[in-house]
Amino acid sequence: MNHTVTQERINRAAWEACDTFRGVVDATQYKDYILVMLFLKYVSDIWVDHARELEARFEGDDRKIQARLARERFPLPEGAGFYDLYESRKADNIGELINKALEAIEDTNRSKLDRVFRNIDFNSEANLGEVKERNRRLKLLLEDFHKPDLDLRPSRVSGDIIGETYMYLIGRFASDAGKKAGEFYTPRSVSTLLAKLAKPKAGNTIFDPACGSGSLLIQAADEVGSRDFALFGQEVNGATWALANMNMFMHAIDSADIQWGNTLTSPTLLEHDRLKTFDVVVANPPFSLDKWGADEAASDEHKRFWRGVPPKSKGDYAFITHMIETAKRQTGRVAVVVPHGVLFRGAAEGRIRSALIEENLLDAVIGLPANLFTTTGIPVAILVFDRSREAGGANESRTEVLFIDASREFTPAKSQNLLEAAHIAKIVETYELRAELERYSHLATHDEIVDNEYNLNIPRYVDTFEPEAEIDVAAVQREIEQIEAELVEVRARMKGYLKELGLDD
């Protein structure tokens, strides 16, 4: 048997497993069942692989084998594995059996998976249909994952491949289902860019206050280049929070602290009842979130909104403010994706924006192409804040803000535009060098921004106007004369045809 299993092969097999639901159940409903089943298959294959290794090592001594398995990274309770469920796939209560297996796994691994499976019900009539149809679908789902293409034992695949397959499916669900399923996913290229701009280093704590399925946190961790980091996140959607925890496990990041709750109204990552602060804070929060909690913001116990309370119908600056307040004083870095309105809207947002600029926290404004996301076709921007620029920080003497207009540099694709590696590299290099490139970037002084009344709209700072080429009048005249000569010839030919037809009167 070929022991090399490629990423593409596993991705394809996992995506094909979705055919059991596709076209019958909306992707926003069935995605959780598919991803949980992939997770269960993965941990079961790990368990089987380890059991075989131990059986060979201890020559079938069941006592020693069981003692060693009990100390494994992820103990699998007896009867709760994927293959146990596969053998029971024709049972009339298969949905109930899957639920009980997941509950047992959660209870046995509470430190890693506490409450993770509480938001999914394999016995749900609302999502999976009445008993007969539900049993049929679950039987097919178990059979879909019981294929040679999905042999996920560590001896056949690496942990990275499984994590990447998980990310691949999350991205495909976002693309396949549009806005509803895409709310928890940041495209890989944007995550990569954001992580590189945030520049996490070994030993850093990294936080995402709207972490979705955790893809951005994982990308930031990859940027560190070692395992010396600590990840933290908070996510308001229970099902998506569960995906984030499973995603961390798939990437062997067991120590990640992913909290379930509303970041803006009930931040849960605290130290001594105060907001915990981090070296790096990154996020792609929901754009212009309505009803984000403005009514409670004025009395916020953590005093996050001292610069002003953002409008009720647009929570962009609520997330930005929270991110800045959770970045370490004089050292912390923040990188956040925002809609362009954040750059220029007035009233309360204008006052908050001007306060941040006067504090000298804003380091860069980077405009990206339109149609990068499955959730929206609008162009977006990245804001980079650097707390080392504030008084007492290593960069307090830096007062300019770098503006980059990367909106025209992308690769068009069928469903959405793509940022390629070369596009990302150019943005990052320009940012790190703080370089001024014609019609691409500009280092704006504080006075320029004040003169623009704290409006950060990128065209005010980066001139992208390209003059039209000079017209060669003589060449145009020659072209006109040639066309006129051709027209005389065509008219003469037409007159001849009409004469032959007797229509020249």
C-alpha cells in the first residue's frame, strides 16, 4: 500500500463526504456535523495507531497497554471511537449513540474539550430530518469517512495535513454557503498578511477577540517559527467556538485558551478582574456590527471606551478600542481588518479616530483589493497600531503614519480576488522599510493628517492618478484618412451590388 497521503487527496475525500448532505441540508447546518465527524475520525485513527504500536512493544500485555493508553495526549473512552460507531451505523438510534460517544469523549478530555460538543446534536430532527431519513444520512456519513482516502493515522499523514484539511473544509464551507457560513472564516491570504504585519515573536502572547474558527490565531502562531507562544481567543458563537477548539487540537496546540462569550459586553480573558493584556492582538471582526452593546459601554467596568462610545449601529471602533486596551502598554501591537468607513466617518467615530492619532498609536493604514472575502465584495483596509510609539515606548519618536494602497494589486479569480504571495511580500516589505513608492505608498506626517481633519481615506495620501498618454495628432490624422479611403471603397462596392440587383434607382 502507498503510505504517502497527499494534502490534495485528503481534502478531496473529505469534501466528497459532504455529498451526503449537500443539496438537501443547508451548509450552515451540516458543516458542523462534517467537521465533528472528521475530528472524531482523526482522534480515533490516532488511538488505533498508538494501540497497535503499544501492542507490538508490550507483546500483547493488555495491562501495560491500557496503562500507557491512559496517559496519552487524548484518551479515547471505550466504545466511543469512530470505528465503534461505524459498526453500529445501522442502529435505529445511531444519532443518540453518536451523541453519547461525543459526551464520553468530552468528559474524558475535559481540560481540552469542555463543552465543545454541547452545541451539536446528531439526533436533531430540525437539522437532520425525521428518524428514518436521519438514520440514513448518519449511516452514509459514517461510511463516507470509512474510506482508504481518509486513513488519518499518524503513520500515514502528518498532523499538519490534518490541520490543513480542517482549514480547507472550513474555507470551502464559507465559500459554498456564502455570508452565513463565511462569518467565521478569514481567507488564508488575509490571515497571512495580518500575521506578518503583527510580527509575533518567540515568547509572545497572541490574542484574537473575535477568533471565529481560529484560523487567524493559527496563522499568527505559524509566523512565530517555533512552538514558543501562547494563544488566546474569544468567540461569541457557540458552534464556531467549538470549531476553534477542535481546530487548535488538530494543529496540536492544546494549550490555547479559547473563551466562549461576547468580547464587547462580557470579556472573559481577565487577570485579577482586569483585562488581560497581550504582546500581539489580531482580528477580523464583523464589519459595522449593529446592536453591539453601546447602551452599556458608557458604564463599562473595564473603562475601555474612555475615548468615546462608538455609534449603536457600527461596532467597528468598539472592537478597535478593545484590541488597543488589551495590547501591552508601550510594547503591544495590533493589526485589524476594517471596512473603509472606519477611515473617514465622522461624529463619535471621528472623535475616537482623532484621539488615537493624537496618542500616536496608529502606525499604518493599508488598503486591500475588493472581493477578497466570501462575506462581502467591498474593499477593506488593515489598521496597524503600535503601542511602542506611545510615551515611554521604544518608538515614541516615530510620528508618521504609513499609507499603502494595495487595492489594485491582486489576481482575479472566478468567485473572489486573490492576494498572491508576491502581493503580500510587497506590502510587508513596504511596511517594514516604511518606504515611499510612487502611486503605492506614502509616509504622512502628523501635520498632514491634522490638515485632512483626521480623515484617513487613502486617496488623500497616496496619489494613484495615472495621466493619459499624449495623443499623437499626426498618427490620428493618418488613421482617419485611411478609414475615409476604406469607406469610399466600401461605398463603391455597395453601389455595384445594388446595381446588379436593380436597386440603384
